Amino acid sequence: MKTKILFFFFFFFLYFVGSSAVWTVDNNPNSPAQYSDLQLAIDNAAIGDTILVAGSATSYGNITIDRQLTIIGAGYHNQYGDISDINHLYFIRQNASSSADGSKIMGFDIYYIEINGWFSGGTIANQGISNVIIERCYFKYVNFNDSYCKYSKDTIRNCIINSYYIDFNNVNSSEYDSIFIHNNIFDGSYISQNDVNYGLENVFIRNNVFINRTNYAFYNINSAVIENNIFYASEPHGTSGCTNSVFNNNITYYCSDNTIPYGTNTGANNFVNSDPKFENYPIAGGEFDYSYDFHLKTGSPGLNAGTDVTNIGIYGGSLPFEVGANPTIPQVTEINFIDGVSSAPIGGTINVNFKAKKQD
């Protein structure tokens, strides 16, 4: 009897170090998981716990994270079964001392993500969300929402952003400190800022690939640091574009206006209207497909040409992007019940062989 494992059954729990608990969630029928409802698992988890979420044909719905948790799905392009899907995901702050600070989510297909550090009675001194990591997810929106908040050391990396945007809401002096958006694919999507009167001096946009955006890759961006990116048929100018920002070591190609920096922006060592020489991508551009390969060929101007002397694009920088890869945890892919028996009485034995894969 050979059974394909959707995600975590007979998982390597020793991978997770420390004393925090690991909980399992699966909304498939007849699941052995501890929970079928992801929100209920979150509500019952303690600070620092890890929640493993099986792939499923059914969405896990709208989720709110209000404490430090690590939540790991089966992947947004799971090679071994169904994906893990969330509709709306909210990182929130309950009060001055309790919030989603330090949380990490990876391995999900998510429609909308909101990061909101506001709470009733708070001030900019104690409102905000920090040290959140969104990794190896596929989503349409991320919104740093609400006013009078400070967002610090939040990171979006190794994700695919499809069709819409990452938005910074600056109305009434929200503040951003050490926000990193790196090694992502922006497919027909862009980065925007709600109020151009406030600066994003400590927002770092690095080693991304922007494709399939004929009007603009940036909207109202003021004073951001934009380095080691590739803009391929995705306009770095466009409507309201960037002001007072720094463009270093980027590549533009097949845009209606390839020139960077422009206007009040500054920068150096950019490759303007230069073919990045992707391994496999249509010369005329187009929307993202998993068959495309954004590695750089021999002769690419982006090879070892980034600010850190690694490649420009998603395969350079500190955490190169493995497109479509499952979360970076060991994962069982098959179990073989040797005796044709998948259960045993109390005190009995069961003989099992399994195959596992270490995710990079």
C-alpha cells in the first residue's frame, strides 16, 4: 500500500528546534491533523509556536495573526499535491505589548495580505508591526495599512506578486524603517505609495524582476533605494513613477522609456536598454509562466554586476529565488506501509518505508 503524502504526515518534527510546539492543520476529510480550522489553530497556539498547514482543494479562508507564529503551507506550486490557499491574511497588533511581531509565513497562495499595527488608544510610538517575514508565497496584494504606525524590519522575499501591488500607506506620517522587498517576481504588478509627501528612505527594493507591466512599475514612490533589479517590459517611469529615489545597478529592457535614473532620482551603474539575456523568456516579454527561466546566460550584463558583486535579478543577493519551490523544510513525499496495514493497535507495531526531500 503506497500513499502520497500531501504535506506533513510523518514529518521531521526534530527540524524545529527549541521548546515551542508544532501544530498540524488539514481541512481535507478524514485528516489525522490536530485541527481542520486554521484560525482555530492560531487562536489556540502560544507565542513562538509553529503551525504546519496541509495542501487542500479548499481554501483556509480569512486568517488573522495576532501573536508571534511561524505558519508553513504546502507551497503555492506544490509538486506533491494540493497547494495551501488563504483568502485574506491580516497581521495585527492587539495592544502595545501584544502583536504579530516576529511572525513568518511561507508556502501559501494568498489573495490579500494586510499588515496593520494600529490599535485603539495607541500612538505612533507603540503602534506598528516589526520583523514579519513573507516568504515563498504567491499573492496579489500586500498593504502596509493605517496611519500613525511604524513598520520596521519587515521583509517580503522569494514571492510572486501577480497583477496588483505592494502598497505603503503614508497618510498621517506612517514610518518605515529597514523594510526589505527582495528576490521577488512582479508579474504585471507594481509598488505604490499612498502619499508622495512622505519618504521611504529606509525601504530597500533589491534583486527583483519586474515583467509584464506596460504602464508603471512604481506609483508615487518617494526616496526609496532601488538596486539590482531587472525591468523587462515593465516601466520604471510611468504614471507618477519615482521621485528622489536611488537607482543603482539595475537593468532596463523593452520598456517604452528605459532611462534610469530620471527626474529627481539619482544613481549609478545601471544598464539602460540592455537585454538581460534570461535563459528562457520571450523576447517581447509576457506574463509569468513556470516554464520560464530567469537565470542569466553567459554574456548577460547582469552577471556579478550587482551592488554586492552577485548577479542582478532574482538569482543574486543574499537569498536567491527558487521559483515555485516548496517551503524550506524537510518534507515527506511518499510513505509505503510494508505490510499493507496503515494502523496498529495500542502497543503494536507498524512497518513503514518513506521517501523525503530536503527543500533548499
